[in-house]
Amino acid sequence: MAVPRGCLGLPLVAVLLASLCRGQAAVRELKVGYYAETCPEARSVASVMRLQFHDCFVNGCDGSVLMDATPTMPGEKDALSNINSLRSFEVVDEIKDALEERCPGVVSCADIVIMAARDAVVLTGGPNWEVRLGREDSMTASQEDADNIMPSPRANASALIRLFAGLNLSVTDLVALSGSHSIGEARCFSIVFRLYNQSGSGRPDPHMDTAYRRSLDALCPKGGDEEVTGGLDATPRVFDNQYFEDLVALRGFLNSDQTLFSDNTRTRRVVERLSKDQDAFFRAFIEGMIKMGELQNPRKGEIRRNCRVANNSPWQPRTGMASGQSTSELR
Ligand code: HEM
Ligand SMILES: *[C@@H]1O[C@H](CO)[C@@H](O)[C@H](O)[C@H]1NC(C)=O
Ligand SMILES: *[C@@H]1O[C@H](CO)[C@@H](O)[C@H](O)[C@H]1NC(C)=O
Ligand SMILES: *[C@@H]1O[C@H](CO)[C@@H](O)[C@H](O)[C@H]1NC(C)=O
């Protein structure tokens, strides 16, 4: 633990994430997943969780995904799998600002991503676990690496198995971590190919329940607005194993989800097991998040003062505050 106890003595990250849900009447009834039902910003909570995947897969968990592009460095935010899609950077900024006020220069942005991802799972009714801290922030980001590494929603099970294996993540890790799609939403942009032209066939993906496909056709009509979003599973605000039940029922939203049940016996066995046993899902998910969260960037890092920019960069946000907007300007 590189972080002094005093800095994280109160679960500050969780408190700030939960503050996305402020303005509710006094809580009378305590229950798991309470915020999943009451939080108008539940979607921000899901998108914060996604940041861990997009940070850790690209050169380790080093906060690189948080960096704004500068005139000399294209940012990962503009990579194909992130642009118009990855969100909630301002939530990380707020957490960082609050931590900088209390313990300047101590808590890395990379660690904030890891803590916030865990807290997002807890806030939506999922399991809790201890995270190990002490990561450093990178001084650069690589849009090219993000484009080369991050998987497409069109990916099939064998490509996903290979990608995860390259990071020492097992078939079980792949399936359990995909269970993060138990919360959150995706755009029609990410599924129109499978609704109307799967693998260039001019036909829909055959691995879809008919009624479900009709509902997706209605949500995402051919030639319609591809920014419209739908739930990644039937209960997109609650972290549970509904996602796996949906895959078994051929009601997966993304091709990269449904393929885990429909195209590969190794992943299918895990999907079937997790669809019947939520505790097994939670255990496997925690193990996967810890492994993914410990992918490291071997290069020397720093504790960024502002998650959007390296400390020594000539390109500093105009306001000088972490909550500044994305445009950088020469200091
Ligand atoms: C296995 C490969 C994966 C693929 C191909 C994939 C792909 C995607 C895509 C295409 C979206 C929707 C993007 C959009 O349309 O805007 C999405 C959303 C999401 N992904 Fe993944 N993902 C994968 C694994 C993961 C992992 C490992 C995590 C976290 C541990 C994760 C967390 C999320 C979350 C929480 C959302 C919803 C975000 C929101 O509501 O804003 N995904 N993913
Ligand atoms: C899976 O996708 C990869 C990469 O796009 C492709 O080369 C391979 O043929 C696909 N495999 C199957 C079984 O469809
Ligand atoms: C995977 O594990 C091997 C053997 O333990 C190690 O050498 C390698 O660096 C690991 N790869 C990643 C991406 O962590
Ligand atoms: C379907 O995909 C194939 C291959 O990607 C492409 O050549 C074809 O034009 C597409 N058809 C339609 C109707 O978009």
C-alpha cells in the first residue's frame, strides 16, 4: 500500500461516485443495489467501470486512457473503441481534485480508476473486494496502441480468447470480465452490422432469439440514428448474472457477448456455469478484475497532478484545474 492511510481512511472514491446519485429522499430501506434503482446517473457509474478495461489493456494500468490529446500526442480517447463512447472522465477529475486537496501528489490517477471501477460494481449491487494500490501514471498515451489492442464488438470468441491470453488472462477471466456488461449500455453503432449484415452476409446474426432481434431492429432500424443506446443486458442498472442468462437465451446485445455462448465450446461451458451460479460469477469476476488491474506499464511513471496531462507537459489545461475541459493550451 503506497497510499497513506489518512488519505483513504474514508472511502472517498465511493462517496464521490455515490454523490452522482445525490438529491434522493432519505434512505429508509437498506438494500443491495439500492443506487441501481434510484441513481439517475447509473449510466455514469457503468462507464467509470469500463475505464479500467480500457486503461489496463493498453500498456498496463497507468491512467493513459485519461490523458487528453495534445497537438503533439494523439490521445487514446480518440481511438476507435473510445471515441463517442468512453465517458465520465469528469468524474475521475472530481475525485482527483478532492484527493489533491487532502493529499497533494499522493494518489495516482491509475489507482483512482481501479478504486472507482470496484466502487461502481459495489454501487450497482455487485461484490466488494480489496484492491492493491501503488500504481504510477504514465507520461504518454498511445492512440495507435489503443486502436491495435482494444477489441471490436464484432470480435468472435477465438479472437477474444487469443487477445486475453496475450495478457495472461484465461478463458474464465474473459467470460467473467465480459460479465461487466451486466451493467451499462451500448450504441446501435456497435450492433447494426450484426442486425443487418453479419460477416458481410447481408443477413442478421443467426444466433439471436427472434423476439429479441425484433426489439433490436426496432431500437436500431437500418439507416437510423446509431447513437441511440440500449441496455447490454435485461437489467442494465444492476450488477448480477442476468447477462449470462441472456446469452444462454440468445439475447446478448453485442456480437462479442453472444459469441461467448454461441461460437466456442470452451467459453460456452463457462457462460453456462455462471448463468446458473451468481456467486461463482462474482468470485470469477473479482479474480479477473484483480488480474487485469495488475497489468503493469514497465516504464517509469509519476503521480500526475491532473489526470488529463503529464506533469512536465507544456500543454496544460486552460483553467489549471483538473476539472478543466479537454482542450489544452501552451502554459
Ligand atoms: C471482451 C471484450 C469486450 C468488448 C469487445 C467490449 C466492447 C464494448 C462495447 C462495444 C461497448 C459499447 C460501446 C458503445 O457502443 O458506445 C461496451 C460497453 C461497456 N463495456 Fe465492454 N467490451 C469488452 C469487455 C469489457 C470489460 C472487460 C469490461 C470491464 C471489466 C467492460 C465494461 C464495459 C461497460 C461497463 C460498458 C458500458 C459502458 C456505458 O454504459 O457507458 N467491457 N463494451
Ligand atoms: C474470428 O475472427 C478472426 C479475426 O477477425 C478471423 O480471422 C477468424 O476467421 C474468425 N474465426 C471464426 C471461427 O469465425
Ligand atoms: C505473462 O506471464 C509471463 C510469465 O509469467 C510473463 O513473462 C509476462 O510478462 C506476462 N505478460 C503480461 C502481459 O503480463
Ligand atoms: C455487407 O458487408 C459486406 C462486407 O463487409 C459489404 O461488401 C456489403 O456492401 C455490405 N452490405 C450492405 C448492404 O451494407
